[in-house]
Amino acid sequence: MSSIKVRHAYTKKEISVTFSNLITVEDVKHEVEKQLHVKKDLQRLIYCGKELEDGYHLYDYNACFDHVILLIEKPAVDNVENKVTSANEESTKKEKNCEQEEDAEELEKAESLYYKIGDAVDCKEERTGAWFEAIIKYIYKKGDEVFYKILWESDNSYDNVSEAYIRPRARRSVPVDELSVGQKVMINYNTDDYKITGWWYDYTIADIMKKRGRYELVGQLHYENDSELCIRKTVREEIYAIEAPKLLTERTAEDERFMMSNGKCRPVPANCEECRDKPDRGCRSCGCNICAGKENEESLLICDECENMFHLQCLTPPLLEVPQETYWYCPDCKNDENEIVKVGDKLKGRKKKYGRGGMANVRRQEICYMVPHHHSGPIPGVDVGTTWKFRIQVSEAGVHRPPVGGIHGREDDCAYSIVFSGGYKDDYDIGDEFVYSGSGGRDLSGNKRTNKEQSKDQELTRMNLALAKSCDAPVNDEEGATASDWKKGKEIRVVRNYKLKSKYAPEEGNRYDGIYKVVRYYPVQESGFRVWKYVLRRDDPIPAPWTKEGKKRIASLNLKMLYPKGYLKDEKTMKTFDETGAKTEKRLANGDEENDVDIKKYKKIKHGYDLDNELKDLIRNDKINTELWNECLATLSGGKPAFLNSVSARFKCACCQGILYKPVTTPCGHNFCLKCLKRAFESNIHFCPLCKHNLSEIDFKINNHLSSALLLIYPGYKGEQ
């Protein structure tokens, strides 16, 4: 029986709860309280980032089989109050201590021997080590150290720096022929791309070279955190001499003139690569994302998600003032508040009552990775005569991928599978041959999904063309064609549906009947419209399920109707909800109770699946995996499907999650596909992906016994998942 797991977030204890489409959140909490001894009011159940609320089914949260629900145990209320009180006391103490420290360290106005308020200086940005133009706005003393409040001229922002990070503004450009080895100057350099303009750094010259009329400097670049970088610099921009600070008492009138800012800044990288910081050029990167304008910067809003800027008046609708919210999002990034389910809120109600749609609207619980999506021919591990209760199971098995459509194929390739359910009157079925009608030409919009009347001509395109290309004949979209040798046509998997109402169709469910091929296709007039017809003939060595040999084979393999996980239990106990929300349970009819008796009698009958002698020998010789094979052999009494499920679960590659192909058995006893293990070792980490056992001396030898056994169990498997 299928189940869903509940794992405690702290103790890591894990339990399994029986899963069905009708189980509620309250049912899960009851099982948790029963098995993990956590009271319901202290439980928080988290699944896929959502907290499960009472009054809903697990289906409402899209829960799936074998998934894990996280259990978080709430602390008791008394403990929470104590913790909050102690935390508040600690924060109050910290605030008082901070206030006392600030009072003790009051800032005092001070005077400097070298600078005064209003001086134009170069200031070093501590993070990058680059020098930028700044103006001294205030001088103060903190303890015994003098600090300066400066205004960055590049962005009009303030900062507090110590005296070691400022010096007089560089004003004197040094010609290249006056440079000397060992001299320290200020140059422009971009540490990311030396070919473009960068920031201004101190530079100690180690060598001066002249090549092809250009000078190159070799030396140490002093950049972030006082670190040094040896670079080669081609002289393009100006090189500035570093000015030494002078005492205020020694300044001349010319010095005072140079210590005044002229409003000009040295060239630096552009903040915007799109417009290169040109003020007269419209740009949506550094301006309004709608009008590309840069005017009225005070009215530009920045989105906290995409970080684009918008004028208040450019928004739809326009805003009259700056929003007071902490975070603001543009119309493209803002989520609809009505669609958000906040913590503790209820989910949006559903108009359609749950459980009335049957299995027609159920999504796939698993996907077949045994073969590629466009695989033509039999599916390894799926025997002729296998029957599924619902169409969605056929899709999960990979026999017919579309959960609704009748034809699976590609217009540029061929058809891979069809479901024969007799949707047209003229279709006939004689077992080994039948006539199949193409798709299209019906109005299926709105509530007309069951409309069987033609409303327009069918065209030889899409899936109809895919079926035509499966025929061993050139495509003819006017008159159709007949195969020159029908056995050379493409292999098509055929699934018969119980709705066919034919003596060759199953009485219930959907049955895989083997490989068919297109003999011919032709157009006919039906209800006044063109309909394409296809004649398919069986070409499969396995006996057909309706023949005596086929029925005998199905019995020997113990092929029974396959149901979805948890379906049988849901059928025996149907839970319904009346308008008041009261939950009731009702037993099935007496006829179903009789089925229970039949099941008990059926268990007494000895059924099983016997392996071929060749397969038995291969399993016996695979000594390394004896324990795994014994677990698989124990399921033979349940028939071939049970045996295949056991093999697929135990001989699955941990890397690709598919059945092992060309398996390599490691010294630690784990099995991997050869190509998967080699791919895992490409990073030069030679450890087992499962147990981290050292595999540095592995020789990548294929386990031939295991490989041959799996190929006998899954004939045609090529590891193409």
C-alpha cells in the first residue's frame, strides 16, 4: 500500500502514513500524535514550502506518493514567554551599554596642523585602495585621534576618515621622461580590464621601457587593503605626482589656491555602460525604465526586485508622492496580494467538489525513463497482455505517453503508439488487423469534449502525418498510399481500450496488444467531411492476448489488472463530505463484499512466475549481488510484475536513477552504470557516490553476469534514459 512519510525536523524520526486521495491534514496529525507522541496543537506540518492547514486534503497541496512532510514541533507557550522575556532584558541591557559608551566618547571639535575646513583633498577609499576627490567639511577629535568628515565630490555623499587616508589634491602632471625608477606616483588602472579607464591608485615604478614609440612602466600597484600587485602599464593617461602635506603655517598664496576645488574630477569608469554617464542621452539603465529620462532624480523610484528606476508620473497609474512602504515593487515584479496565501490563512476555495472528476484529471505520479520519449518499438519490461485500469497508468509505463491523445508521434519522424478505442462508426477490428481513424476535424472546445460529429475536414498533418510516415510508402496527402512491404514499416505500439466494445478488446481497462504496422492509409468522406483511415496489421512474435496461447502466457506470467497505488483501499472505504463538512464513511455494496471473499480464496491458490534456466544461471553466478537477487526471487510468487518491480528498485543506478546498463560493481558492493561512474570520476574525486569508499584503483570492469541478467529481464534495453 502506498504511503507518505512524516519526518521530525529535530529528532529525525520518521513514520509512514497511509496515503490516498482522500486523506486529510487532520488524519495525518492524528497519526503523528499516535506514533511520534506530539500533540496536535504543537504540530507544524511543512510540505513544499507550505504549511498544511486543517480542513484540507493532502491533494489540495499537490502531495505525491513517497514524498516527505516535515514536522516542526512548536515549543510550549510557557517556555516561549520565558525566552521572550529574557531576550528583551538582554536587548535592554545592550542598549543601555551602547548609550553609555556613546556618552563617554563625545566628539570634540578639533584643529589640524595640515588641513582646514574647505580644503580640496584626495581621499583613499578603504575597500578598493583607490583615491577620489573630496572636500573637508568638519574636523573632530575622538580620543587622541583626529578624524575628518569629508564630502565625496563624485556622488555628494559624506564619510568619516582618519588623517592617514587623506592628502593634498594631486595637481601636477609628470611627463614620462621625468619619471625615475623607485618613484611613487598616482596612475589610472582598471584591475578588471587594463585596456579601459579605471580608478586612480598609487604606483611604485620598478622599470621604464620604451617599445615602438610607447612607454611601458613595470612596478607595484598599491590597491585594496594595502596589498600590492605587479603590473605592466602602457602610458596613455596622465601620471600625477603625489603631493606631500604642508603645515598650515608654511602655506603660500599659491598653495591656498591649489587647495580650493575647481569642481573638475579625474576620469573614472562610467557608472552606466550603456550611456557612458552622458547626461543628455536617454538611458533606461540609469534613468527611467519607461521614458529613459534622467531628469527629476528626486522623483525616481527604484524597484526592490529588478532594481529598475521609474518616474512617479510615468507609472500606470501615476503616483502623486513617494510610497511610504519599506519595499516598493514595479508593476512587472509586484505579486497580486489576493493570490498570496499568508501564514495561517486558508487556501482559496474550489468551486468543483473534490472526488467527482475520477481519474481523468489525475496527473502522472511517475515518468518512464527506461527508454527515450521518442522510442519506437516495445518497452523493456512491459509484456504483451499487460492491462492497466486507467489511461494515466499507460502513460506512466511509457507504452503510450499522452494521457489524453490517441496518437503519439512526431510529424517529422513517425508514430510511436496509438490507443484504439473505436471513436468512429466505420472502424472495424478483427484482432490481427483493424482500421483506425485519424485525429482532428471535431469541435472539442468548451464543453464539447465528447462531441463525435465531424465539423471540418481532417488534414494529413501533425499526428496524422506521423502515422502516414510509419507506412513503407511515400507520403501522398491526396489519395493516400499502400505499403510496398508492410513489414518494413515503423513499429507502432497498440493499446486497446475497453470502450472499443470488440471481442478482441478487454472488458475493463487498457491492454497492451503488441506491435502493429501500417499497411495502407486513405481518405474517405464521413458526414460530408474528409477523414483519414489507416489499416494496421499485427507483426509481433508474442501471441496475441485473445488467443489460446496468449491467454496461457498471461496466466503463466500472472499478469493481472494493474491499479494505481492506493486505489483498491480507496474503493473499499469511500469518504464523502456533506454540505456541513461532516465526514462520513460508507461501505461498498454487497457485491464488493463478495469480492473480498474471492480475494481470500484467491490468496490460497498458488500462483507464481518461473524464470528461464539461462537467467537462473546468471543470477546464481552473480555472487556479489546474491543478497539483492534473493530479495527479488522472494517476490516470484506475486508474478512477473512483482518481480520486475523488485528488480527495478534494487538494481537502479544511484547517478542516473535508471536501470543499470553495463553495470560496474564496486568493491564496496554498490552498482553503477559504466558511463555514470566514469562521469563521476571526471572531477578527479575517486570515491563511491554512495558510501564514499576509496575507488582510486578500480578498473571499471563490467559485471557481465549482472549485465546479461538485466538484458534478459528487460530485452531491448539500451540505457538511453
